[in-house]
Amino acid sequence: MTAPADKVIKKYVPMSETAFYILLSLFKQPQHGYGIVKYVESITSGRLKLGSGTIYGTITKMLKDHLIVVYANEERKKTYEITELGKTVLQKEKTRLEELYTNAMAHWGDINE
């Protein structure tokens, strides 16, 4: 892995919930912004409703950091796709979250005492 990739990973892990769900929504297929918003709302059972300012601010940063690319640019509707670097960052975050979950479950009795 190149030094710039390491720098991007360090910048995003741990990542915000918004960034995590944007990358997750693009993992299986390219989507446009509204599609991302609807997908996130659906998989979080409506708990997370991403506003356009939030999503497009994060998308702009991710484009700059090469985590996603514009897959298609049709009239007033850009479709985004996750890059290999984006997949790597998402995997690193998934591993971090799994560790958090495993440790929480292993020590839950200690927490409740």
C-alpha cells in the first residue's frame, strides 16, 4: 500500500457514520446521491436521514481523497462508484467495528456491575 493510501486510511478510520454508510451503499453498485440517501434510510430503519448538505459535503471530500469516483454524469444527476481505496478503507473500518463489538460483548458483565 502506498504512503498516500496510508494517509487517507488514517484520515477516515475511525470514520463518521455518514462516511461509513455512503461507502457501504456504494459497495455493491453505483448510486446517485438520492439513491444513497434512500438506501441509508432503509437499512437504518429510518434512524439515519442524511441531509443533502451532509451527504454532498462528504461526497466532495471522498471524491478528492479518491474513495469514490463519478461513475456517470447525466443531466443534473451524478452516479458515484466506490474505488479500490474506498473498499480498503471500508474494510479497515469494518474490522475496527468488529473489534469494538467483540470487546464490548466480552466485557459486558463488567460494564453492568
